[in-house]
Amino acid sequence: MRALGLACSLNASPTPSSSHLLAEQVMAKFRDLGVDGELVRVADFDVRPGVELDMGTGDQWPQLREKVMQADILLLATPIWLGHPSSICQRVLERLDAELSESDDEGRLLTYGKVAAVAVVGNEDGAHKVSADLFQGLNDIGFSLAPGAVTYWVGEAQQGTDYQDLQTTPDAVTSTTHTLATNTVHLARQLAANPYPPS
């Protein structure tokens, strides 16, 4: 079983990132559950706008798509900007839209059987709205989501504290991260053993 984390910070590496940090914590939980994985910061790649598998010369989405296709679990981690997922996270969803035209020999989307989860950070309330947007998009594209498939942290309104600035991880975040990882890995194992029927 393999997991892929896509950290959708607006900042490329090695700039510190709260969404990347929360994604690292989720990936560590996956490892504790026996799931190998890789965390990628999407801003480090030239992902062109569009809704095709390959947008031509210089487009690096095909490299990331290959990683998505090899994974059983996809984690999308995003900050909240103006009440929405980051533009990079939205671009990932737009590029995943091309999967609606791809299917196996039995008519199933290639994403069927893959399980998705979400991690959200921000300084204003809005994690439920952002996760709802991502849940719907990921489900439309063919991913399954377990109960409790989001972990998040939002700071006090009109304050400037970032998640990465906290001295310790809040207990509530630790708990929701544990639930996300446990339920996501469980569902991924169930679907690996019992695939969806032909479409």
C-alpha cells in the first residue's frame, strides 16, 4: 500500500509551510500504519493550467500524475486563502479532471479504488468549507473518502499565528489526524481486497 501527499502551499521549497507541516504529520501517521509514501510540494513543479493529461512542452503534471496513479491513497493539503483552497490546489483538481476520460477495461475510472484525504490550515475559520469543496471534487473524479477524511487547524480570527509557529500540536489536531489516517488506510485496504464492480 502506498500514499502520495500533494502539499499545495503557494511557496516552493525550501520555504517553511504550515500546510506542508500538517501533511508531513499525516504522512507520518500513514507510515505508522504500515503505508509507505511520498510527500511532494506541487509548487516545485511547473503544472500548467488546463484539463488535459498533458498540456504540452514543459508541463510537469504528467510526472505527478504518474505518482497519483501508483498510489492507493492521495492526500491533498492546502492553506485557506480568501475562504478557498489555494490556487495550486484548485489547479491539481482541474488537472485531475482529465481522469474522467480514462477508464479500465471494465469501464471504471482509473481512480476507482483510490482513497483520498484532506489537510487544511488557515488563520480564519473556513476549514469545513474548503474540505467540502475538495471532498466533492475528489469524489467526482472517482476517489473514495473515509469517515473523518480531513484534519485541520485554523487560528483565531484576525490574528497572525501560523500552524508552523505553534510550540506543540494541539490535541484536537493530533486526534483528527489519527482518525483520518486510521480510517483512510482501512478503506484503502478494503477496496484493494474488494474492488468496485464494473461500471
